[in-house]
Amino acid sequence: MSADQSNQQVPDQNTGAPVRQLRLVVEADDYEQAVTFYRDVLGLPEQAAFQGAGDARVAILDAGCATLEIANPAQKRMIDEVEVGRQVAPHLRVAFEVDDTTARTSTLQQAGAEVIAAPVRTPWNSLNARLHAPAGLQITLFQELG
């Protein structure tokens, strides 16, 4: 694929519009803990919340702009090496862009996240930290350094 092809958006054949939204649905055994962590501590605003039969609950949290990164195994290993110093990422890792990686890492750790790797400056000029977070997610906090 040429460089100019890689940046093209392909419209949806039925509506003429590209995909409008990415939603990552995460099952959380401790729903209250996960909602409190991601909504109240990380600061993702709640767009909507719904309840159904049998105590079914969901909170839809706004995480700003969404992207989907597709990485081959070599890239995944390289990111782990840069951010953590060893291979630790599961098949799925969620990354959040923040204004201050160091402060947010501390805040999330105080709220129960386990720091896997403290903030580190990456070769792509961002400050990244890796954490184990509620709902079984491994997350990266990243701050673009400009």
C-alpha cells in the first residue's frame, strides 16, 4: 500500500459516511469499582447509563477521540520494551491521552491501579506509563510532548 493510500477514508457503501464511533465494551465483575475508577478518577464523562432486567447495567463513558491501532507482534513487543522494559501486554491494551502522565499515574495508583511501569519518554516523543486497572484492563497513559 502506498503512503497516499494509507490515509484514505473509504465511505460506507450504504450511507456514504465513514464509521462514526468506536465503542470498546468491557465486562467488569465489579461494575461500581470500574465506573468509579474510569468516570470519577480518570475523568471520562458519562454520556449515558442504562439498567435492565436482572441487574443489567452499563455506563457509556466519553473517552474523546477514538482510534484503533493495529500492530503486528514485532511492534507490540517493541512498545512493551520501550514502555515497560519487557513483554507484558495482553492481546488488548487501552491507551488514554492525558495532559500530565506523571500526575495522572499517581492519581490512578492511589485509586487502586497497579503501576507496571512508571512514566518513560518514548522515541516517538511522548511520556508513557503502564498500569493494571479495574475490569482487568492493562492501560497506557500517554502525554504528547510536542
